[in-house]
Amino acid sequence: MSTRKQTLIITGHIGGVCTVTFSPDGRLICSGSEDRTVRVWDASTGAALATLYGHTSFLTSVAFTLDGRSIVSCAYEETARIWDVEAALSMDSEVIGDPAAALGSAAHKNGWLLGPSNELLLWIPAEYRSSMQISPCTNVIGRSGVMVIA
């Protein structure tokens, strides 16, 4: 008979968690949710390290690349995004006092980008939402083509 022991509880997503994966080195956990976010966690402590916004529907899968430098996320809106892990992990410190970084890390609600205190920042028309390039996203692959940021 095997005994199992709960070692960590990770909370933070607003919706149900649809997909979870470990980084190749086992240091990070990445999750995707019905809340349309990709989140990165410290695997040993459960601390939230980054929240990635950009998908317009629930996540269907997340995966780290073999070298662990990128996360690939796919969502029901038939879009895949590639995220730079290093940029994602440093994003929170860049947001403070930087309007462009704040916009890139903003939450989304009904087409509005929301700031850290849920203030309305900017409204994005529906036809542009799925192809928005939001830092630290480096590529968007969707029905309308591929967008790459250099």
C-alpha cells in the first residue's frame, strides 16, 4: 500500500485549472486556467512568480521548451503563444513605475486592460484582442498568421 502526502497547495487562479506542467529542471511549475491566464510558480515553495495575460479563452495546454527558456501556451480560441521565461520572471519588478510594462502585464475584462488596482487602462476592439502582442510574449500563432517580436 502506497502512502501519499500532500506537500504543497498552490492557489491564485480565479477559474479552474485546465493544464499544469513542470520545467525541465523541476524548479518551476506552469499552469493554465479557465481565467485565461498562464501562471508560473516556484515548485519548492509554491510562491507565485508571474502571471501571463493574452489569451481570450480558457487554456487547453501549457508546456516548457526542452531548454526551459520558453513556455508555449494554447487556448480554446485556437491561438498558441510563446513566452520568454526570463522576461516573465522579471516582469513584476519592471511594472513598478513603467506604464508600458504595466500595460503589458494588465489583466483583461470584457476587452478592457485593467491595471494593478483593477482600474481601466485601455479598451481593445474584439478583432484585435487575440493577436495582441503582450510582453513577455514573443510569438503569437493563430488563424490569421504568426506574429513575432524581435
